[in-house]
Amino acid sequence: MKKQEHTVKSIAPGSIAEELGIEPGDRLVEINGQKVKDVFDYHYLCNEEFLTVVIEKPDGEEWEFDIEKEYEDDLGIEFENGMMDDYRSCSNKCIFCFIDQMPPGMRETLYFKDDDSRLSFLQGNYVTLTNMSEEDVERIITYKMSPINVSVQTMNPELRCMMLHNRFAGEALKKIYRFAEAGIVMNGQIVLCKGVNDGAELEYSLQELFKLAPAMQSVSVVPVGLSKYREGLYPLEPFNKEEAGATIDIIEKWQKIAYDRFGFHFAQASDEWYLLADRPLPEEERYDGFLQLENGVGMITLLEKEFSEALAAAEPSDKEKHILAATGRLIAPTIAKLSERVREKFPNVHVRVKAIRNDFFGERITVAGLITGQDLIAQVKDDCPEDTLLIPISMLRSGEETLLDDYTVSQVSEIIGKPIRIVKSDGADLLQSMIE
């Protein structure tokens, strides 16, 4: 066991670990007499009412704690290595992989392809199951680790081998059936590629995945993202309006089937399909609690709901403000529509929305999360007479104030000469950012 993999990074205030005097720099040795291999072991072993935990202090002294707690209470420890083990990289070369569409010269971490089943449980990542060992499968079933998020792409084994460029990718689908039989809850994802896994293949995949419901509780269908850096890669083209509509029709067909049988909608189309097809977004109830929000499924509907509720509760004001909101081209029309509603209660709040064109990755990329600092600066520097610039938190690296190309928010603010406010991913914070 590597000591650094089990070193305490921080302790949650008011937690069991804080009460016991466990501190950053301490090292976890064992729980109930067992060595902890990784985060799977840690969470499983902690799900007991009585624990004996051995901690090693930096001076080498070992402390033993006998802990009585509620079954699912967390100890409140965050480790320096969140996985408590080495991260597993992806062994596939998927025809739709966005990392393969990255230009050279960016920071090294952006080129790392993770495909670790433990990240699926820990952070909600979608995994292909191709490098999941038999031991991993058994541990997930034994520990009842749910939900597991699966990057399915297709239920056609031969086609999956081709799409993932991995001769074992079709065989890996059998693990989905094993999880379903064991009652492991799953969410699926299909990255749809035109002329490859769409149309009849999509129909087949949803049909097969539906057989695994309710263990397979949701399946999102998202269009492939295509950057301008695709030289030498599999030839893929974007979907048009008619094809987006046909995709929605297939998904909504399975929504009706699932709802009639199970009372939930099962298949979900990402917001981009509806915008591309120029169709109204589904009502909130169709999203089953927004299980696939991170895949862009229901984000606009939820944003509008939260914004409306916050606006209704807000006290009117005549305070004057001039704001520029910069975001991706996909969501810009929605933000513009919401900003117009602000004027009803706040007549002196002027919000202009600017859709940032993605010159770095190419104009086919329209999401805010892939906007770089250089594109933001180039398009805002000479076009921001307003007092403040708003940008969504999705533009930044998780937990940091750095954009994809390593520009910091402070650097961008200094270059454009205006203060920047980062808007969280909810409608209430969007409204507050406009009116505060």
C-alpha cells in the first residue's frame, strides 16, 4: 500500500473525524482489521455501525479509534488521492472521443482519458466497462455500489467494437446484464454519431436497454461533439434539423412505453436535440428528477424554473446596472430571454447577452464549457461598455478559476478592464448576478 494514497487531505467541520482529532497529514492504516485498497473498500467498510479505525500520525505513532455511528454516516475524511489508488486510463480509441480532437500544446491533464469504474461511483463519470476486471464487477455487486454510469453507445456488440476500436467492447456489454440481475442501479449514455449508431441502431439499443429497466433507470442520448481538429479521425458529420427531429421521435416513443409500464420516462434527449430540431423543450416532469443533468439533459428547463421562482420572490428595485453576460452559443438565446424578464421588476437593470463563437475548437462547438480564455478575450475586450461581465462556472476547471487554456479569471478581468462575476449553475444565482 502506498502511504500517500491514504493520506488525509482535509476533515469536514463537525464530522466524526474532527471530533476524534484526526487531522490533515494523518494516514489511514486499516478499518476493522482490513487494509483499504481503494475508495470502494473505504466506503463499504465505513458502512457499519461499529468501526475500529487505525490512524498513523506523521511521527509514526498509531492511534486506534472505536467508533459507534449510524450505519451510513460518513467519517468526514477527504484523502489526498480521492481514488485511494492509481487512476485507470481508457484503453479504447472511440470514434467520437473529444480528447482525440484536442489541439497539441495544452496542459497534460487535458489529454488523460479516464475510464475508471470507481470514478463512476465517486464522481458520476460514465465508463465503458472495457477495463473493468472481474474483481471490480464482483466488488460492485457485493458492495452494492449504485448508481453506476455506463457509456453504452450501442447494444450491438459488433458495432460497439468498431465504435470503441476495442475487440473486447462487445463482450463488456455482458457486465450490464450482470449488474441488472444483481439490482445495481445504472444510468446509460449514448453518444450518437450520424450514420453509425443512430436511426435503427438507436431504436435497437433503447429496446435492449429497456429490457434492463428499472435497474437501468435512465439512458441519455447526446449528439457527438465535433471540433475542427479531426484530421486522420473517423469521418463524422453533424446532425441536421430533420435528423434531430427523427432522433427525438425515437426517444419520445420509448419515453411513452417506459412511463406506461414503470411510471418513469427512461430515455432522455439532451437539450441540444430540441434546439436543433426547433422543438419546445419537454416539461419538467419528463426529466424524472433530472437524473442526466450533467449530460445536458433538462439543463435549460431546470434553469428557467429556478430563475422564474427566484424572480417571483425578488423584491423590485430601481437600482441601475449595466451587465454583459458572455456564454456559449447553445444557451445564449435562453439567457437573453430570461434577461428580458428581469426588466419587469428591475426596469433599470440592462443585461446584454453575447454568444461567444468558439474559434479555438471550431464553430460546431457551441457549449459554454468549452470556451477558452483567448476566445472570450478576443470577442469581449473591445465590446464591453457595461460595468460587469458575467460568465458561467462551466467555463472553469472544477474547483478553480481557470479556463481551458489556463487563462485565469483575474487575468481575463485585467485584460478586458472589467470585473467578472462567475455565475453558478442555477437560475437563482443567475438572477442574483444580474440584480445584486
